[in-house]
Amino acid sequence: MRKGQVMKQHMALILMQLLSKKRQRKLTVAEFLEQAEVSRTTFYYHFPNGMCGLFRWTLEQEVLALVR
């Protein structure tokens, strides 16, 4: 698995953990970055659209896992 894919999966896992504790609109990028231990630069490198991109990618991965 490529390094970029591993990083995206890490961020998706942290997102899911945080969402299980908090409502979406209460989650800030700063809080996410702190929990994920990821720099703002790395986050926006993988998800140029910010949290919307992360939400979308995570949802797509969940759907693909169900289909497989």
C-alpha cells in the first residue's frame, strides 16, 4: 500500500473516532489535526478541499468496503 493511502486511512480512522464522540459541525480542523497528529500542510496536501474532502473520501471508502 502506498504511503499516501496509509496517511489517508489514518486520517479517516481518526475522523470516525472523533465523529463517534462529537457532532460533525462541532469538529474543527485544528481539533482534528491535534488528534490525528498531522500537520496542516499534510492534511491539505491529501485533502485540498479540507474537511469536506476528508468526509467524502471516508464515506467512499466505507461504501467500497461494503460492496467488496
